[in-house]
Amino acid sequence: MDDLFLKQAQSLMEDESRILPVLANLSAFLHEQLPKLNWAGFYLMDGGELVLGPFQGRPACVRIPLGKGVCGTAAHLDAPQLVRDVHAYPGHIACDAQSASELVLPIHRNGRVVGVLDMDSPEIGRFGQADLELMRNLVLLLERHPGWAHAEYRLV
């Protein structure tokens, strides 16, 4: 499953030079392919904070300060966040009250965090180590996409 999943994701990145269409397709792919998600998408660094990027799912927070919530913490610490129960997470930002667990991974360009991949589930404990590893491999593919060089966001 993992190899096929990554090959399908890679095919969505080919033949497109801009990053936003790639992120839009990947968020739709994640939302469609992974069970028990109510949100899958991206936040992008813009002016020193995370700003909502392409996603699939319920309405979301538009801006997230670094160090705040699961996404802001992942970006600030430059470390993946696998949260079994967001209601027990100190400082969780409840963009959607139906979300119960979350997985967030930083995305890099030239050694700097340029955004995060964020996935939410209405089920406590939805994400595990296997999900983290699969998404880590997806992010590695995404980080190599040439579209980051011409990203529409300021990426500062």
C-alpha cells in the first residue's frame, strides 16, 4: 500500500511547475485515500506565521502564529506532531470542534520550514507511527518539487 500510495502522490506532482496546484491535488488525494479524516491540507509560512493553503475538509483557521496549536508548534519546533487526543493537547487551537486527533509534519526548502502538512480526524488515536512514516516519505517527495522556488507565498 505505501509504495502504491507514494507513486500515486508522485504522479500528482509531475508535469506541474507551480506548488499551489500540487498542494491542492495532494490535499484532495489525502482526503480521498485515507480513512477517517475530516481535514487534510497545508499551511504555508507567510510573514512569520502559518497561513491557510490548499485543503480538503471542514472550514479551517486562516492564520496560526508560530508556537501556537499543533501546526504552529510543528513549524516552530521543526518537528512532527502526532497528537492522539487534541483535547488533551496544551494550547490546542480548535478550528473544528469535531477534530479529535491530528498529525502535522513540517515542510522544508533550503533548510527552512516553509509550511506544514496537516491532517485531522474526528477519531481519537486515528494516527500512529505508520501514518507518521508514510507522511514523512510524502513530505520528502514534496520538498523536492521545483515549484517551491517560485512559490506564490513570501516564504519568510
